[in-house]
Amino acid sequence: MVDRVAVLSDVHGVLPALEAVLAEPEVVAADLVLLTGDVAAGPQPVATLDLLAGLGDRARWVSGNADRELVALAGGGETEIPDPIAPWAAAQLTPAHLERLAALPATRRVDIRGLGPVLFCHATPRDDEELVLVDSPMWRWEEVLARVDTSVRTVVCGHTHMPFTRLVDRRLVVNPGSVGMPYGSTGAHWALLGGSTGPAIQLRRTMFDTEAACKSIVDTSGYPDVEAWVDSFVRNPASDLEAHAVFAPRDGR
């Protein structure tokens, strides 16, 4: 059992946002850094993967749909990701990067003080691109979590880039939001789990200099359309209402 886990999801190759979160004292002190997928599909994939690999065994990785699709693209396959940065990012990765991504598990289970067994996944425990939202119907959540072991009382997911916590039939579901491509506000969103005192679940946001981050990404990325990309995803992220309008028709309602 571990005391504290920092959960980082959907970094999407935005190195300045990742660096800002990793510098947080609570993240530095955490026993584990749990990465719930979609790490590298973005403007700085190599530097992002290398920085996270440097955490060694303290980092625990889960595969996301974008990680899986980067591996497929690098092998000559196709992708359903609409953002054209994905094929570019896949082409930047080395065989070692691709081997790491290809080997990632779909879920991980960690015993955390104050929470007990916690299941980590990217989208849902059964599918890395399935959509469920904070206001998805209870029947939908019950369906998604039906095969989760009854001993697991907390499930942590990502994928939608919007942070929330909610109860589902006595289980707590947590989404830390996105480090690199947040919907709803600027800053890098993450979560802190565990501990014997204080809240066992904290949704956190790390602010950083957005303009400096955009300049750094533009100067170092190499992606041909990087200026438009950072303007859309770093400088002016979509609102949660805009994202919800896109996602809601796909969550079974």
C-alpha cells in the first residue's frame, strides 16, 4: 500500500505543462506518479516521453487510445484521431519509445492509503475510447463499471479532459482532467490521491505562464502547424460546455 499518488492524464505532448506539474511539491513527494494515458500525441512527444521515462519505477503507466494509435500509425496503420498532429507525432518516435507505448497495460490497480484498491484506466475499464461524463445516466455508469471487481471502491479515468468526481452505486469515480489539453480552463489539471489525514482525493490545477509555454513549444516542436495548435489547445482551450456538447451524444444518452 502506498500513501500518496499523483495522477496525471492526457499530457498530449505539452512539455511546459508537464514540467509545471512535476515541479509541484506534492508531486515531487508522491510515492507514485500514475499516468492514465494519452501521453505523447502532441507537439513535443519525444521530450515528453523522455522526461516521464526519467521518473523510473516511480511512474506507473496506463495506455490511452492516442498512445495505442501512435503505435499503429508508426507501423503504417491508420487512425481515427481527427487532429493531424497524431501522424506527425508518431513519426518522431524512436523504436524504444514505440516499444514502451506498445507494452502499456489498459488498466492498473494500486492500493492507496485512505482509499484501498483503486483501479486506473484511460477512458473506462473496458474500453480506452469509450465516453462517460459527469452527468452520464446512472444506468450508463453501471454498465461501464459492471465488470470491475467489487473490492474496488474507486475508479480513476481520463480521456474527456474535464475534471470531476461523482458517486456511482457506492463507488467513487474520479477524472483528474488533462495536463496538456484541458477543457474548461487554462492551467494543467491533475489529482492527488491518498494520505492518512486530509482529503483522500484532491482535484488540483497548476498554473503556468501560458505565453512562455506557447513560445517554447513553437520554438522547439517542429510540427508544421504548431502555432495554430498551441493557440487552440494551450492559449485558448475549449470550454467545458463546448466539449460536453461534442461528447454528450456519444455517451449513450
